[in-house]
Amino acid sequence: MIDNDDANADRVAASKATADPRPIPTSVVFALLALIAALPRTLIALHADLGPDEPIYLNAGRSYVRLLLAGDFANSGWLENQQHPALPKLIFGVCATIADNLLHVDPTLGARMASVLVGTLTVVAIFGFGRRTFGYWPALLARITLAASPWH
């Protein structure tokens, strides 16, 4: 006769055996896929020709930084390039200003590195959100797919 505690222990062991296997620790997966995501994005940022919109975003962003530092919130300069949201341009402007004034590198590269960072963090976040919703393996597949798409 099988004891109820033994039967329950067998069921728990069987359910653990069929649970999502995770042969690679999550922290290792995060680090590897962040590297896979960042590398092609960085190479594109370093070697791509200047896009037609980049000077417009960069100038608007740097203008926003100057206005923000001056505390001039009533200036019509905030209306520059209204076709697109101001926050990404402000982030580009901050990164371009840091690149130019502190790092003494091309401001365009600074703005592009902001995109590299946000794109890489998106790849990292996709796994976290996807894992809760769909499970480990679908989230990993989504993350690999997004990491391999450097134009995202």
C-alpha cells in the first residue's frame, strides 16, 4: 500500500520534471543576448552614413537641452520639429551634448549611442515581460528574434 505522502511527493517530483527546463541561468541569457543585441547596433552606429532626419533630430535635441538648461520653457524653440515627440529628441540632445562637451567625440555618435542603449534595453525587457506572459522558451525566442534585428 502506498502512503499518501509518498504519492504526493511523486506527483510533485513528476510536475517539476516536466516544468520549463532552464539549462542556462537567466543572468547568463540576459548578458549574452544584451551583447548580441548591442554589438550589431553599435557597429551600425559607428559606420552608417548620416540619415536624412538625423541632423534635424540632433539640432532640435541640442536646442531643447540649451532651453532646458536656461529654464526657458516659454521659448518658441520648443516647437521645433513638431512632427515627432520631444522626449526622444531631448535624449538625443543630452547624449550629443555629453559626447561633444565631455567625451570630445562626434555628437552624432553620442545621439546614436542613445538609440543603441534603448534598443539593447528593449531586447532585455522583452524577455522579462514575455516570460511572465508566455513562458521561458517563447520569451527567449522573442528576445533572440529582436536581438538579431539591429534596425529595430
